[in-house]
Amino acid sequence: MLVTVFDREELDGREDLLTRAERRCLVDARFGARRRAEWIAGRVAARRALGRLLGDDAPSVSVVSAPSGAPRALGRPDLSISLSHDGAWVAVAATRRQRRRTRVAIDLCDARHEDRVRRLLGRLSIDGTGDPLSPCATWAALECILKLRRLGIASLLDARIGLSPVEADTVQISGLGASATVTRAETENFALAWAVEA
Amino acid sequence: MPVAIDDLRKLVVAAAPDSALALPVETCPEDQPLDGVIPFSSVIVLGVVVAIEDRYRLRVTKEMLAKAVVGGVTLRRLATMIDAALETP
């Protein structure tokens, strides 16, 4: 699996790099200006990441939106890709599928959201063991599982969520379907969480 | 009394991590999915839930929110969700 984070400055304004299929998808979406810019940045980031994964500097694969809005590598069912945008960052996780159901998910939480996220986490029912994660790391881990399981944010409201660090960089999450292990990383700028499930 | 859409607009803007980015919500059509108006992240969605709970003194359940987000969260769907919750004894 490949996990990478791009600075939005590298990606913004590069609509010229979109494939024809991506342009069509963008037109159909009828986004507002900001969402449109975010979508373009995400596709450019996704294709760069796929280039690294596939060893191809200019992969021809198009990254379009599934009906759910999730990114999908058009015509490449052997690839699973996940995107996360926040502030100045775009995170991408991509993998070659070992099985048809293999799915990857990633979430990035900008460190600037720490106070806000702490308040939101206070609304949820979360039992933690071991050293507590930072609010942003907790949020990224939860969002990662929601994406992995294709659950909406509503799933968090009535769930009894368990968080148990397994190793320094992994945490097990229960209460949102079967327990799942999320890998995490944190910098002074953001927290990142990703997972793959077959 | 029906929830005022303009009141909801203010709640959404205030719930956004960057209020400036959320300003288009102040003028968008009430049936337009907010995901197409602003980067309507989960942080904003849950922030709106918490703000609604505080403002209207109600508890938003998983079922209520799940129903409101089908087809994309709009201001009208949020208002309908709140109205239904306020009418429930």
C-alpha cells in the first residue's frame, strides 16, 4: 500500500492535468468554486500517487467519483484508492487489490482543528485504553474507519466506540462494525490514519 | 413553529473550521446539497449536529441524521429534521 501527503500548493490550479473522464465527472458534479478546486487537487494527487504505486510517471488511469462520492480508478478494478482533504493538505492511500473486496481508507485531520475536534469528540461515546491519542489523531482514526466501512458520520452518534492502541503507530477501533486496526502518523501540522481491509 | 432556514445558515457557517470558506452557505438555495457548496466535511456535519443540539435543546440520533443526509445534506433537510424532533413529545 502507498500512503502519501501532498501540499495543496503543489496541486492547485492544475485542471490541465485532468483526464477527459475526470473533466466530464467534474462538469457533472456542478461543484461550487472551492469544492471544485478541492476536487481537482484530489484527482491530481490521486494520479500522482497511482503513478508512484504503478511505477509510471504519467499513469493514464482516470480517478473519477463513485456514486457515493468516493474516488474510483476508472477501468482499474484492481486498484483501491482513498483521498482526504483538509486545509493545506491532500492525503492519498492506494493499493493493488489482493481480493475483489480489498478496500483502503485514509483520513487527515489538520492540527488547526484540535480545539474544535476535542469538543466534537466530547459529544461521542468513546472509551479509550492506554495512552490517549490526540483529538486530531482520534478523529482521523474514526473517520478512516467510517470510510473503510462506508458508514456515514451518523454512525458515530449512537455508537459505543472503543479505542485501544496496539503498537506505537496502530490503534484498534471497536464499535463501528467488526474491530479494525488503523495505522496512524502525526506531525505538528496534521494527524493521519489509514487502514486496509480485505 | 418551523425552523428558520436563515438561522441554520448561521449555524453551519459557525460550525465550519474556516468560517470564511463556509460563507457561500449564507446565500445558497435551501435545497442545494451543501457538499457542493462548501467542503462539507464530517467535522462540519458533526459540528452542525452539536450546534443544533445546543440551539434547539434536542438530541440528534443516528436515525435522524442518517435520514437528513440521504441524497446530500441540504438546509431544508436539516430544518425538516429539527422540526420533526421538536414535534416529537
